[in-house]
Amino acid sequence: MPTSDFDVIAWTLGQQSVNQDCFRGHTGQLELWDRGVLMWQPLQPAGKDIVLSCGIHGNETAPIEIVRDIVHDILRRQHEPLQRVLFIFGNPAAISAGVRELDYNMNRLFSGAHQHGEAPEQRRAAQLEQYVTRFFEHATGGQRERLHYDLHTAIRDSYYEKFAIYPFQHGRPYSKKQLSFLAQCGIHTILLNQAPTTTFSYYSVNTHKAQAFTVELGKVRPFGQNDRSRFADTEGMLRSLLMQSELQLPEFTAEQHQVFAVERVIDRKHQQFQLHFADDVANFTEFPLGYRLASDGAQQHFIEHAGERIIFPNANVAIGQRALLLVREQPLAKLELV
């Protein structure tokens, strides 16, 4: 079995041959289901089934390092989770190549969107859906809590360095417990999606009724150049979630959170698409009313409401994909919370 950090990456991505697909620890076993897909099954599992995914975009290295190190500690029998955990390194080919994607943005290929072709990333998204289904539906032991944290870093800087996207809930209330957990992770900014999407976290919400989040931890950097101290709170809480039977979280307080809701989605529709602000403008930057944000062929996009902020701008997406989100702050008191 692998013994070094780099061996763990090679093993999980299928770049290193092994003569067994199951590692037995003191309190459970780690099963290798596929390249970059590992399932930890405790002998006596506690009450949560947790999906911890990273590398859906291959160049987002900080989350890959975090998940790699957790897996490494299991293989060294240093820390063995009490919870069932599915570890996913999403796009092994892109990780190996050091690129965001090979052919397609994988985080736009879930909830059936992968059915429109046979490219490697489309096939991989379909496989990941099947593995998540297998993981959740094969759990035993009565009513269990389903959780999925899909870890990312962003292309550009952000006014709020860390934030989490709460997928569309289809009328279900938002969780105070999950918001408190994210606050302990150092994540106080929450972005609410107001409609179905084809992201990995939304797939787990919609298909498996899990509490799931897309978690943005900072900016993309090469392997070895991440300041891990900036992610220490997040990594520490994720480890505690896995290793403890039940977390003792502080009481929920609304003042810990800043909530934004998606107001508009701007998709790229023409080859002649241009953003009218610099490449180094940070996520959550606010522009004045009437500011021209983008040109898409003959169509012009402007700031239409005071307080609108940009997020995830990318002029280089494929035609038909999202090039920009517009969000506005929303009082937490307006949300249904349980």
C-alpha cells in the first residue's frame, strides 16, 4: 500500500499499481472503488454518511491536498473515521495534467447533463453519480444523516475569501446546524442558488436529499504553493466531523453569517463575448447601477439593481454555459431555518 503523500495521490488516481483494492485498518476498511474513489466503512459506523469530494476541477489543488492527507492518515492507521465516508478525487485525468478540465467543465455535467455525449468527463460524471447512489443507498442502521461537501478553489480572488454555495432546496428549509458547522470552518458567507443546477452538490441535494454544499476555499494555486494555514479551520472541522460520533457545535447565531442570493445568470450565447472589467476583479465586487458588465454579440448586460455583485466571471466558457452570476445580499431572517 502507498506510504508517502505522493504515493497516495498516485494510488487514488490509478497511476500506481496495487495488488489489493481494500485496506484494513484497526476499526474499519478502506475500499478502492475506482480511480480516485475510496470508501471508508467503519466496523461500527456512527450515524452519518459523508461524501467528501475534491478535484472536480483538476487544478484546484488545496482541496486535493486536504483530502489526500486525510486518506493518508487512514492508510497509516493514525486517524480512522467513525463515520462512513466516500472520498472522491473527481477528475483524475485533469489532476494529472494540471488543468481545470480536459474537454468539459465537470461541475456542469451532473443530474443527467452528462447524457449528451461520450467524452471522458461526461462518462466520469455519470460514474460519480452511480458511486454516490451506491454509497448512500447501501447504508444500513436506520435513519442516517446524509452530507456532501464538494471542495473547490476559485479562478480569481474573492472579496470574501471563503464561501459556500447552498444548492436550491425545492422548498425544504435551510439547516441551522449546517450553517453553524460552516461558520466553525471559517466560512461565514453563504450563496443561495435559487434554481436547479447541474453541479455535483445539487445532485446530492435533489437526488438523495442530502445536506450538500459547494465549498470555495480561496484561489487556485499549483500543488505545494497553498498556504495550508488559511484552510486550517476548515480541515480541522472536516476531520472532527469524520472522527467524532457527534459534533458539539455552538448555538446558531444569525450574526455569524452573510447571505447572498443569485439574482441573475448571464450565459455566453455568442462567440463575440466580452467582460467589461479587469481579470483581477474579485468575486463579490459591487458595481454602480447602470455599469456595463458584458457584451454578448449585440446584447449588452448592465447592473440593473443597486447592490448587485459579480461572482464567477469567466469570458472563456463554452457557448451556452454560464459566464457570470449576479448576486445580492439577503437578510437571513427571510429564510426558513430549522
